[in-house]
Amino acid sequence: MADRLLAPPLKINAQTHQSSSSDDSSFDSDAISPSASSAGDERSLLTVKVPGSPTARSLDGDTLRSRSDSHATQFEHFEEISTVDALRPDNGAEADFTVKDNPFAFSPGQLNKLINPKSLSAYKALGGIRGLEKGLRTDVTAGLNVDEASLKDAVSFEEATSAGTSKTDGFSPEAPPRSSTAPPDTIVSAQEVPGQFESRVRVYRKNRLPEKKAISIWKLLWQAYNDKILILLTVAAVISLALGLYETFSTQPPTPSDAAEGSTPKVDWVEGLAICVAIIIVVVVTALNDWQKEKQFVRLNKKKEDREIKVVRSGKSVMTSVYELTVGDVLHIEPGDLIPADGIFIQGHNVRCDESSATGESDQMKKTAGEEVSRQIFHGVASPKLDPFIISGSKVLEGVGTYLVTSVGENSSFGKTMMAVRQKTEPTPLQVKLDGLAGAIAKLGSAAAILLFFVLLFRFLAGLPMNPGNAAVKASTFMDILIVAITIIVVAVPEGLPLAVTLALAYATTRMLKENNLVRILRSCETMGNATTICSDKTGTLTQNKMSVVGGKIGASTEFSSTGADEATSPQTVLKTVSTEVKDLLRESIVLNSTAFEGEQDQVQTFIGSKTETALLTFARECLGMGIVAEERASSAIIQLFPFDSRQKCMGVVVRRPSGEYRLFVKGAAEILLAQATSTLGDVSNSSDVQDITEKTRLELTNTIDTYARNSLRTIAMLYRDFKSWPPHEARRMEEDRSQANFEDVFQEMTMV
């Protein structure tokens, strides 16, 4: 059954938005001294005040922001870092700085100096965002050219780094930054041309880690044999087999009279041989199971780690595999995204990342646009808190934007970490317990055998003077004593236990495979065997991961539903009674306040993005007359975005209207956002009919939300508010951008659609 989505019971409430301005402490204009050298000089100096504590320098001392004191605002001394020092190769990484026939201005090693550790001095040494754009032969707005293949000519380091200060080709203090207008979000399928990005892949490699070398079957056999119980059984089996053969062939063969009397021949060696056969079965079954598992997961990992990402190529947004990402690509990021490669932030709205996987710190790191960082560095007011660096393996917590990819695959910081932590699989909990049991058995069995051997030996030695037998008889008696002692050890070791465990795990793995579940770690079979309750996310697991609008409420009283048999309540019928202005208001609220877009999947034109937003866009197209999404958005002047925040459960957008006024659209969870609505549409056949929300109306809306929730529907509310100017005079300004308003100051006294 598909997930269902409730369309507008259109109401909103939000928790207080924490202003990011509190995170951005002011800095002194003396924090940085302008370079005295000419632009593009390789020895130009970046003079920066850094904290005086020993923790202010990360790793090699090139970073301007201490990870352990990322919010420090007091500076005690200056530190001068030259271009050569900023790009000096680390020990053992010299090979990454030398590339034969490099058509680009920078080597992989030089780009790595941006991130490991974060280094504003390396960023300046490479010419900032414009230097990287020039040196990587890309465009921060249009991205890579899909027709690019092998590059013949080359860009020099000096040409690239000078682009950061060139008035005609890049950043200039007198000229405003290039337009930050995002490229049209028309989506095309990723084009495959022969030898596409051949030079980039040769120099910077692919965005995938080298495959682990497959373990040979012989090595797997040896690893399976290296088990304490199996080694103990082997020793016991060899001794038992040797003594059995000795007993069998050292005695006289039976005479015809013995055969006539029915005496059986001695076959004491059979027990030792049986133990050897059990050991061979255990080793072979374990090795074959591991070998088959490795082959399955080599194929599985290729699919599991692959995912679709949104890049800009030839000026258009393209959905492509994460494996096709290359250095120079411009990549879109939004909340929830896992960063696939290192890079430099180009532009966006309030982007914050969780970099705890890379740095160990749980702080939300706010990203500053590369253009702004270059501007502050040029004017000598750069703060150590400036952070344009996007680290692979981190997660986007809030905000939307684009960044320029600088390192991929094993050259990225996350790739280096993953290469370093590759290790052998650990034994299962049961195998660990068996190892402990084997050690205990070996100690107790050996102690008992030794004790019995010496008791019998002393008894044998005490009776030697009175023993009338010859030397052969006495030797045979001694061997019998030794055999009894060895038998204690052989009997104590459970030779069937390793075989039973191995066969049980192999059987469990096979049964799981028949149910389309590949078992990568054998311990999971044991864990699942002890599970009594399984808690699973419903969406996409127990359902088809598809959503659609099935009902809604416009204004205070107009409701529709697509699940009932009554044609009078269908969305198409109800919306015919709604005025054109109200439908336009609803359509704009859906189209403009959304990060989903149109694209092609499996040769089918569809909407791509959050399932909630794609369901709303489908509703807008089918019932509200929405045209092409890119054209709808291009015809509107978007002034400010408030990206979705999981804490507030809402998102917003500010649009300039043709009348010159500004309208704020907000969309989010209805049960949380209802409190922020003070009015609602009354008679939707007349768009000017706006009425206050009374206690009775609020109670009715709350009951509607509860009813939808009890039917397992996801409730979404939509609000709006008009302003004479933006930002409003009564609203606080964002510290990093004075032209943007603080969300909590404008998100009040809203009107419910």
C-alpha cells in the first residue's frame, strides 16, 4: 500500500528559530594585515591572528580555525603563512603533488591541502574560488561541459591563482560578485560521451575506492583452520591415529583359531581418522561459505554505495551516479544529504553541516560562500571562523546550496579514512565463546590427563620389581598408560561442536539468501535468531515509498477528499468553486516553497525530490494548472530562502510580488505550526475574505489534523504573510547578510491558506 499524503489542512506553527547571528561573533578589522606582495606572487603572505593556545594550530599548523576552539574571538598574536608553506607536501604524500601531463593548474596533493586540515592560507594560495574555477577549468554557475573529453592544452598555476585578483576574469574588490542566481533546475539525463572527462579521471581519479583484493580460497582455508578447537582436535587426532596404528600393527595378527572363535581385529585408528574427517569438513564448509559470501558482497557493495546526486553540467541540473562525480563538478546539497566528496562552498542559504564523522566535534559548522571568504581575505578582515570547506562524509543539517568538488575517491578526506580502517572481519559472539571453551577444555583436559598419567605411571613403576613379564610386555603396559591419558584429552574435546556451529551458520546464511537477504556479517544470523521484536520505518520499507495528496482543507470550511466515492468532494470538483486568486496562491505556495524538481527516471518524466514535495507538485499539476516547474520559478523573484529545519519542521521562501510588496510562504508540519496562524481564508470563492482564527475555529482545525493523523496521513500546513518591505523594519538582520531577515521575527501573525 502506498503512503498517503494529506494536502493542505493548511496551517502552521513553528518553534522559535535560533538566529545564526549568535554564532557569528564580530571580528576586528585588524585581524588580518593585507599582503604587501603583488597579486599572484607565489611568496605572498597571509598574516592572520590566531588564538595563542597550543590548540590553535591543527596538525601542521596551516589551518586558521582551531577545531577545539572554533568559536574563539580573542586573538593574541600574528602568524605569517607563506604560499609555499601552505602548499608544502606532507610526508609520504609527495607523489600526489606530481602529475605527468597535467592539463589543470593544480595537482591532487595541492587540492588536498585545502581540507586536511582546513586551511584558509591554502585557499588563498590557490586563488580562492575564482582561482579554483580557472585552474580546474570549470564554471561555478554552469558546471562542467558534458562534451568534455580529453584536454590537450594546459592552465598554469600562475594563470589560475591570478584569476582570484584579476578585475577582468574573477574577483575584484571594486566589482560586485558574479550573479548568484542558480542555474535553471531543468533536469536532463546524464549524457555519456566517449571518453567523457578522460583527463579529469586520469589526474584526479574516480569517485570510488579501490576494490579490496579478493581473498583466495587457500587463504580462506587457512583462516578457517586457525581455530583453537580445531588445532586442539588436530593434535588429539594425530596422537590418537598414531597410537591406534601402533596398536593395530604392533600386535601379532590373529591366528585362524582366533578367527574361528569370532575375535575381531583391532581398529583403534578409526577414532583418529574420524576426527580428521570432521576437521576437514569444518574447514572446507567454513572456507566455502566465506568465499561465496565475499563474492556476493563484492556485487552488492557496488549497488549499495551507489546513489543518485544532483550536479550542474552545461548549465542544467543533472541526476547522475555518485560514482560519476569528478573534480570540477558543481554539486547541489540540501538537508539530509551525505557529502560524497570534498569541495568549496559556492553559494547557498544558511548551510550547516555535521562534521563529527571527520573531526569528532558535534558542533554545527556554518558554511560561508567562497566568494565572501575571498573578499574578506582581500580586505584584510578575514576571521578564523570563516569556513567555506565542505568535507566528504559529513551531513547537511540545514540549508541549500552548491559547492565545487575538489577531491574525490581515495583523495578525499573520507576516502583516506575508509582506506585506513579496512580490516579483517571479527569473529561472531558464538565463535568467541567457543574459543574460550576450547582454551578451558585444553587446560582442564591436559591437567586431568597429566594427573592420571602420573598416577598410573607411579603405580606401574611401583609394581615393576614384581612384574614377571619381559621387556615387550612392560613396554606394552606403559603404552597402554599413555593411551589412557591421551584418550582423556580426545574424549574431553567436543569434535562435533565446531562442525555443528559451522553447519548452522551456513544453513542460516542460505535460508536468508533464499529470502533475498544477503548476510555480510555472520554474527547477524545469531543476533536475528535471538530477536523477539523488529521495529522498522514504514515509509519505503513496508510501503512502496510513494505518496499522493488524498485530502485537504482550504480556509476554514472547504474540504476535499480523493478517497471517497462521492464525486462532489473530489479535488477537481471542489477546486472549481475556488477563486482563481486562491488557486494561484495555493499553487505558488507549493511550487516556490519546494526543493523538488522535474526530471527523468527510468525513461519516465517525473518529479524528483522529497516524496512529500513531489506529491504536492503532482497535485498542483493535476488540480491547479501548474506548468513547467522551472518556468514557474523563473517567473518569480525569490528574495530569501528559509531551508527546511528538522527542529522547526518547516521551510519558507520570500517572493517579490509585481505590486512591489513581499510575500512570505511557509510550509511545514500542521500540528506544530498551527499556533503561528492568526487568520485564515474564509469564503474561498472570494480571495479577499480573510477572517481571524477564533478559539472555535482553532479547535476545529486541531480536530481535523488529529483525524488525518489517526488515518496514518502526513499533515502539511501552508501559511503566508505580506510585507511592505524586505527585510521588515521590525525584524532583526542576519549577521552574515544584512539584506536577510531573521526567521523568528517574521514568522508570526500568519494567514492560513
